[in-house]
Amino acid sequence: KEEARPMRILHTADWHLGRTLEGRSRMAEQESLVDELARLVDEERIDLVLIAGDVYDSVNPPAAAEQLFYEALTRLGADGRRPVAVIAGNHDHPDRVTAALPLASRQSIRMVGLPTAETLSIPVPSAGQTARLYALPYPSEARLNTVLAEQADERLPQQAYSGKIAALIERQRASFGSDTVNLIMSHLYVAGGRESESERPIQVGGAYTVEAAAFSTAAQYAALGHLHRAQTIRAPIPVRYCGSPIAFSFSEAGQAKSVTVVDVNPGEPARWTEIPLSSGRPLVRWHAAGGIAEVERWVAEGRDSSAWIELHLHVSDALSMEDIHRLRRMHGGIIHIRPVFPERQRETRVSDRSGLPIGELFKQFYARQTGGAEPEPELVSLFLDLVKDDNASGDGGDAA
């Protein structure tokens, strides 16, 4: 055991191993990410690694994704010399995440698939310290009620969702010591967090939203997963989303990707730093007001040569299949081609659309998105039915 020093913790989450982008494999990018993280834990002298859920992108990941996950655990854990703790997120199957637990536990790797009321005690020899970690995997309502039912307190299951989370966290106070580094790790949505399109929503109408006040405990840092944008939530203790390590949708275009490194001593406030990552092809949006000729010029200049691209292309007429194939041959990273019709946009701006039926507005929108195509009558009918159902249900809140 080494002489005690501040514990250095790597906080990462939302790897989504096995995820594709419109059918394009991203496994090579994720392999590069594991390489980068393996270098980083050595360069930054990391003592403990926390992986806050959504290891996989689905409950049934491809074999290559599972193999990469186990390789990552071995490398990040330095063959058992550096402890690692992992929880399941809402994309993960709890049993899939913990399948290797009998072997992993011998390598100082903790895996938690389902919510529990127990706090983990993790010796961290390189820092000469002990971490007390309340690891709370994605707590669906059913999973949460199962844990609370075991607490012999009939009032707990009757509380609202956020109150249940707060009660579970508060119960860890007795497990947190004045001589230990006290941590929380979970995969959930905290009120005030900024979302992006690449997350699968877990709060429906606010029902699965946790208030920041739920983290009023003796813990020194809360390591969260789920939101793909790195951010800190205002709360009684530092509550932080580390964000996804690579971008997964064009809503994340321009976002810097990172992991969080936390320095903390028992009884002292935690300090954290963002460490930028370079793995993963960037996702960018091109707005080509000059049409295909401008795209040709950008490609010739080598612009964003390694990126995935969403192309917004100004055109006067609908693109032909030949035009589309030509654009994709220019740059293999072009994922979406969005035709933009400036003349139609100007016509729309000067016309009064307030009197148009909702069905007609939908047809105009569809034409703009598809390059002039006319929606099938069945599609228009389905859209009108959805609008009718939404109006009938009233304002139920925003599920996204």
C-alpha cells in the first residue's frame, strides 16, 4: 500500500459499443477510443475508473462489441492493479453487463447490473485510500420499487420517482466515512440537464426526472451517465455528466468530447478537470449555398476529410439519383444530403401560411425534406391522426 495521496478518478460513460451511424460501422472509432483511454489512465496516473452506464448500444450487442468491452476492462484495470467499477445504463441488459463478474471480480472489477441499496467498498492501493461507492444502475420504476420493497419502509414505494431516488441516496450516508472517498455513480436524468438527439429518452413527461436536491448527502462527487453533452448540474455536491466520448448524432456537431478526471481526498471537496479526446470521426454539418460546385471545391481542399457529414445543399431542382451518387463518390463520409430550395424558402416567408390546413403544411414540409416528393395519402392521413390524438390528450409534457 502506497502513501496516501489525493485519489485520481476517471469518469467516463456512454460508450455505446456496437452503435452504427446510418448503417456505417463505428467499431474502428471505438477501438481507437479504447486505445486512447488506455494511454490516458497511465499518463494521468488514474487510481480508479468509473464507467457510468450504456456500455453497449443495445441489450443484445454484437460479439465484437462485447469483446472490445472486455479488452477495455483488462487494459483500463491494468490486469487487476487499478480498480474499475461499471454499472448498466438504459441501453444495457443488466445480465449482459455483469456476465463476466465471476472472472472480473478477481481483477478488481466491480460490475452492477440492477439497483441495490448496498454501497461498495473499493480499496485503491495506488492512492493509499478506500473509496465508498454507491453504484446505482439505471433505475427504472419497476427496478426501483423492487429495491425499496426490501427496505422494510412502507412509505418509500409511495413517493414520487425523484423522492425514491433521494431516499436511496440518503440511506448511503451511514456507509460514507470521514476517512474514505465517498462517491455516487448512476445512470439517470437530473432536472436541468441538456439533452441531444442521440440519447434514448428515459424521462417521459418528467416522470423519470430526478431533482438535483436528491444528491444532498455526504458524498463528495456524483458520476453520472446518460446525457451525451459533458455538463455539471447545480446541486448540493458536484453532480456531473462526463458526456459520451464520441459524437453519435449530428445534433452533437461541434461538441468537444472528453472524459472527466476527478481529484479528491477524504473529507475535502472534489476537484474535476475535463480531458479532451481525439478518437472518433467528427460529425459536421456542411451548408453549401453554392450547390454541388461548392462541395467539389471543399472536397478538393481536403475539408473535413475524416468526418461524417450532414450536407445541406442549395439547389434549384430536386436532386437526381445521379447527383446523389456523384456527391457520395466525392466524399465517403457524406451520410445525409438535405436539399435546400432558396426560392421556395423565400416564397414561404412572404406568404401567409396561417390560413393553410395542417395537412397542407405537412405536405410542404415533406416536399422540402425530400427534394420535392409528394407524400402518399396514407402518410398524410397517419400524420393527421397523430395530430388529432395529440390535441385530444392535451399538454402531457415533453417526452424528449
